Amino acid sequence: MKEEEKKILFIIKYTPVIFIFTLCIAINLYFFNNKKTTFQSNKLQIEENFISINKNFIKSNVDEIIYYIRYKQLSTEIELKNKIKNAVENATIIANKIYKLNEKKSKEDILFKIKEVLRDFRYDQDEDSYFFIYDLEGKNILHPVNNIEGKNLWNYVDKKGALISQELKALFATNDELYYYWYWPKKDDKEYKKLGFFKKMPNLGIYIGTGKFILDFENNIKNQVINYIANIKLNESGYIFVTNYKGEYLSYYNKKLIGKNIKDYVAYENKDIFIEQLNENAKEGGYITYLHKNKPHKSKTIRKTTYVKAFKDWGWIIGTGFYLDDFYNELEKKEHSLEDEYKKEISAFYKIAIISTIVSLLISLYISKLVEKIFLRYKKAINSQLKENIKKDNLIAYQSKMASMGEMIGNIAHQWRQPLNAISSASSAIKLQKELGVLEDEFENRTLDSINENVQYLSKTIDDFRNFFNKNKQTSKISLNDSITKTLSLVYAQYKNKDIEIIKNIEDIKIKSLENELVQVLINILNNARDELIKVENERFIFINIKDENNSVLIEIKDNAKGIDKKIIDKIFDPYFTTKKDTNGTGIGLYMSKEIVTKHLKGEIKVQNVKYKYNEKMYKGASFIIRLPKEI
């Protein structure tokens, strides 16, 4: 024992010192590793931030170009609509003036004069800036560039199947002026979409109009957009490019490459696959990463990430990107910065570590001495308390043993009463009949057999009780079904006499445990149930349920004695707590049961009040639940 105490004192003295020294080494190692990890983490974070920021930047630039194109489309279309409308309104004013000056003349003369004035009139510099005149029945009155004057186009159908003259007459029935889209041949005799404005002159039954080909209008916008994009410079190496779906450059910072194919300037194993991926990513807007050979001011091949998005109306792919060598330049600068910061932190840490280690060692030595004194005082106090507890535990165990013996003697008395009465009655009957001279051999033999059976029963009862008090503490493989049977054989008579019905629902499970200890616990619980049930009138039940639960077994014993008062249910396992003061209850039966279950059987025990149904009737009682391992 003294050797153990020396070891404890040695640990108390030197453990803090060793702990502080080890902690300092661990902190140093942690610091170095943490700095290394932090540096790598910062490196990755820089790369992620660089890529994330630049991805957002190039996407926003492409989206702005798409927005600009749509805005340009819309604004130019509005401008075009205003231009052709103003032109037609001016032509109509001229035609009305001619009509008023010549209203007394014939319609043919008036139309002739209007035609001659408008025939060579052009409101713009391009060749399509002419006016045409039709009557409402589809006859052409004026067309300066097509040889159709005087012809009736009532049944003319454009390539989309529209009957132009008939549609216009229907529209003019409710409108005096309108915009209209139709298809009309250019010089190459192919029909192209055209936008026009028409204004009706009701007094002459005609309408004057003009129009512009959408193709020319779009080409004009495209040229403006291309010129705008060509002048955009995002940064030293940033630019916007435009290709068609074939990959041919339409706009590029290097004008010499316009018309060339982008696939010829990427390091890609299958360049046709690159074009496919470019088109696929461009459908809804997406990123593509590749090796690029044509960075501004660089001659080497550099990894590039590009955001591309299609402008489907024109079959364009608009994109811009960033080069990862810019990231590596930024990373190199950051690495130098981090290294300088790291060296400063290491120097400061060494100073703090040395000072804190010395201070910590001094404090730990002081604490060690203090703890040693406290330990010695505590040891003295604990030895005193330990002796007191041993006396107390011995007293409780002795009382429990006496209580158990008292219970067992009572059980023996109950078990023996009926057999002894039977033996006494049988022997008296033989004696009486013999004295009267009427004893028959058959009756004598039958009575002697009955006496022998009762003697055997008494002998078996003695064996059962002797086995219960056996001091053998060796674990063995036991059948829970057999253990329940043994338990009931020890207490059965008292339960039968008090009209208590025991109902078993038992799975035949084998465990490795201490059978006598288990039987003692079961008897304690059953006796508690019996003492409460005798207070209940009518039906009295005790249910014993056993079921398998993986690596443990569950034993439940419940009654219908209306349960335990909520005020005391948490105290029933306390030593010396009893509700049987008037009947000499000791208050140690359930306490010892819990001690046996937890310390000897390595299990757990709890109690609760339950409500349940049996034979279509509801009952309330206490439920003791014991959970035991299958092997201890």
C-alpha cells in the first residue's frame, strides 16, 4: 500500500512539470504545422478568390455586351421606325397638298402629279429610301425600282405565305396608318424580311408607304457593335472577342486574325471537340478552360479560362477570359509577404514560449507542493470515511441477510404447513382405525404412500432453500426460465394462499450470470408486489415478462396494485426507505436488489408506474424492469 502511495505522490509532484514541458513542445509543433497548413490554405484561398473574382468579372463583361446589343437592336429599330414613319408622313403631306391644288381635276391626273413628285424623292442615302403607292385593291400605282407599276398584286403571296395586299386592306379597314412586316425580293431575287410604314389617303383610296430590309438594318447594327467591341480594353491582357458558331473570329484585339478560326490558336488534342464544347457552353452561358497561344504581349502557350455566351439572333458567340499566369504572379508576391510575416511570428512566439514555459514550470512546482499537502490531508480523511462506510455497508449487508433469512423462514413455514397437516391427518387415521380394528391393508398402503410423498416434498423444499443460501459466487450458464421456476418454488405457497395469480410470458434465454443473486433480486421484487397486492380487493395479478434484446435481456415484473406514489417513487431504492413501518419493513430489500443488479450482475434496474390492458380490462400498477448483459 505504501508503494502505491509513493507512486501517487510521485505522479502528483512531477506530472504538472512533465505536462507543461510536453505541452510547450506540442504547442511548438502545432504552431509550425499550423503555419504550414495556413500557408497552403491561404495559397488555395488566393487561387479560389482570384478565379472566383475573375469569373464574375468576365461574366459581367459578356453580359454587358449582350445587354448592349439588345439595347442597340431595340433603339435602332425604334429609330428606324421613326425614320420611315416621318418619311411617309412627309410624303403624305406633299400628296395632300397636290390633291388640294388639283382637287377639281380627275383622280388619274392627281395621281400622275403625285407619282411624278415622289418618284425620284429619297429620304435617305441608300437605294431603299423610296416611296411606293398602292390602291386598296392591290394595284400598284408607284414603284420607282421595280417594274410593277400598273400591275395588280391582290393575289401576290410572299415566301411565308402572306397575301400582302389582302392583309393590308383588312388592316386599313380599322387603321389609317400602320407598321407592317413582309418578305420582298432584293436584287438577287431572293426574298428577305422587310419592315414598312403605310399611311392611307381615304380621299383617293390609296396608301403611301416605304420600307427597309431587316437584313440591312441588322448588318448596320452588327457593324456598329463590332466597332464598339473592338475599342473595349478590359486591362493589360483583357479583351472581348466575337466568333460565329464555326469558331471564326468576327471581332478580336488582333485584327489580323479576324476571319481566322479560334481552334487554330488553342492547344487542344481534338480541335473540333473544342468548337463543340465552345458552342455547348455558349448556349446558356458557361466557362471553358484551355491552353491559349495568343495572349497579348506574350508568345508562349498559357492556360486561360473564358466565359462565353451566345447571341442566338445573330449566331454570335461573345466571350472574354483571364490568364492563370496572372494568378501565379500574384501568388508569388503573396508568398514573399507570408514568409516575412511568418518569420516575425516565429520570433515573437519563441520569446513568448520561453517566458511562458519558465513561468508555467514555477507555477506547476508550487501547485505540485500544494497538491501533495492537500492529498495527504485528504488521504487521512478518506481513510477515516472509508472505515465508517465499511461498517455501514457491513451493517446493511447483515440486516439484508437477516431480512432474507426471516423471509425464507416464513416461506418454509408456508411451504411445510400443508404437507405436515397431511402427514398428521394420515398417521392419526391409521392409528384410529388400528385401535378400532378396522384398518385395511389397502387403506394402510395408500395412506403410507401419501405420507411418503409429503415427506419427499418436504425434503425437496429443504434442498431448494439450501441451494438459495449457497455462497457460491461463480458465474455459470443459466436458463432464465429455470431461474424463474426456482424463484416461484420458493415463494409459491404465500402467493397461492393470498389468491395472487402469476402470469408468465418468458422467452427461454440462456445467459452467463450469478443465479442465486438473480433469484434473491426476483424474490425481493415479488415480495414487494405481494405486500401491495394484499391491499387490493378482487383480482390480483403479477406478470413476469422476459424478452431478448440483442446483447442483453429484459426482465419485467409488474402488478396491478395501483402503482407507487409519485412522491416516493424516486426514493424506493434508497437504503432504509420503507413504507411498511407498521409491518416491520427494513427498507433494505430494494436497496440491496439495486446493489446486486448493478455491482454483481453488471446490469441496471428501474421502476415506473404503468397502465395496461388485460382480458379487456384496464389496470394500473408498478413495473420493475431489469436489464442484464448476456454474459458477465
